Amino acid sequence: MFAPEKTPHERRQALRASLASETITKLPGAFNPLTARLIEDIGGVEGVYVSGAVLANDLGLPDIGLTTLTEVAHRGGQIARATNLPVLIDADTGFGEPMSAARTVAEFEAAGLAALHLEDQVNPKRCGHLDGKEVVPRDLMVRRITAAVRERHDDAFVICARTDAAGIEGIDEAIERAKAYADAGADMIFTEALYSEADFEQFRAAVDIPLLANMTEFGKTDLIPAPRLEELGYNAVIWPVTTFRLAMGQAEEMLRDMAQTGTQEPWLDKMQHRSRLYELVRYDEYNQFDQSVFTYSKDTYQSTFQTESE
């Protein structure tokens, strides 16, 4: 009841099987554990994604490498424990040098996560769809990946390498980096901030391991539907900030309206009803469990510790 029915290893195996299938693996972003459970409950997807940008923004911070390994592993673990779906998490640059990337793998495996991605930006990093990014030398990123792969204890845990080089050094360099990262042991390549379908097609033609597409809003990439990405040969797609942006956008509209009217009543139809919330948090299941272990009443209760006078 307090943990997923599927073990971390089973969820990792499920992710690998999905990536190896002919169907694209769909991973909507979850900004908290309950969103992950909602994603599973609705169905139609194969996993959950946890964005580093969302984790930072949720703390009121920009996505510039300010969160720590401890913070991200803790929140990622909370989200992973709320769902039977495999969870892919953003590990930014690995929180330091190659040895730190190795420790990141150990912490994320222990937290029950199914996969992570490491990127080749300098530390501290920037959002992948902003200008002014810098990437580390190719050999340094290869060392990050090598360290991460060597520290992996569960062979089913997926290590994805992200390259931000396309927007800095061009798509040809990004492809060469992707090939080097695959040779270093990466299981999948995250092609960040490509512009068009043509870019995705070029990358797919050149790299022969699983590829992940990022369909984030308001960025540099055209929003391509999952079925089309599947046709292009992509193995996975994430929508990293979609649920977070929608929740914040609706909350902002409601707060502005309530500041003027003094009531939330016009928004009731747009809210998740109490009954649906209770369904998602399994209120009845917990209540039944509580009743099953709470077996005494005021009429039958006897003190465990009795004095001689009693």
C-alpha cells in the first residue's frame, strides 16, 4: 500500500522492453508524486518523466544548476514510490565531475528510479532551450558516462546521454558526440533543442541506438506529435513541463479572478473534485487498513500496562 506493486528492477525492465519495442515510449512530466499517480491512472503511456527544470522551479529557483543531488534524489524517490510506471529523471550534468556522476547513479538507483539522463553542458548548466549555453569537451562527457555506467549495479537501469551541442556547434557535431556517448555505454541519446522534423530525421539516420525527443513548449523545437515521432524512428518522447505549466497557468488565472471577486465559486467546475482526489490518494484503501488494525473499542479496551491496585 505504501510502495508500488512492481519492484524497481521490474519497472526498469519494463522501460527497457518499451524502448526496444516498435511503439514510441511516452513519458509525460510529473511535478509531484500525485501527478505521477494520475498519469498511471489515466493510462495510455509507458512511463513518467521528472524534469530538473520543474524540480528547480517548484522550489522557486531558475533552471541553472542550483538544485543538489540530495534534493533531486529525494524528490525523485517520492515520485517513483507513487507509481508502478518506470520513472526517468533529469540528472543535469551529474552534479559535478565524473565521480559525482557515478554517485548520482547510485543514489538514483537506491531511490527506485528507472533511468536518468546526463547532459554535456558545463556546470552550472542552463535550460536547454535558452541561448548562451556551453558544452564541455567531448572527452569529458565521455568520462561522465563511463563513470555512470561503471557504477550501475542493476543492469536494467537506463543511462541516457543528452547532448546540447546542436544549438552551439551544429547538428553534425551533436551527432558525432552522440556516437561517442553510445560507444561509452549510454543506452539512449537525448537530442536536445533540435529545430525541425528534418533535424530529427537526420539524427535518426546517423545514430543507431534508442533516441529520445523533447517536446517542451515555448522552446526552439517544433511540437511534433508522438505518432509522427514514432514514424521518424524515435523510441521515446517526453513532455517535461506540460503538466506544471498547465497547473500554474490555471492557478494564476483563478487567483487573479479571486483577487477581484473575493470568491472561487466560478472555478468549481474546473477543479478536481474532492471525490476524485480521494480516489487517487486511495482514501478508502487506507481507511480499511486502519480499521483492520484498530480492533478495540472503548467497551473492550484493556490497558496494556496495569498497576497492582488495578
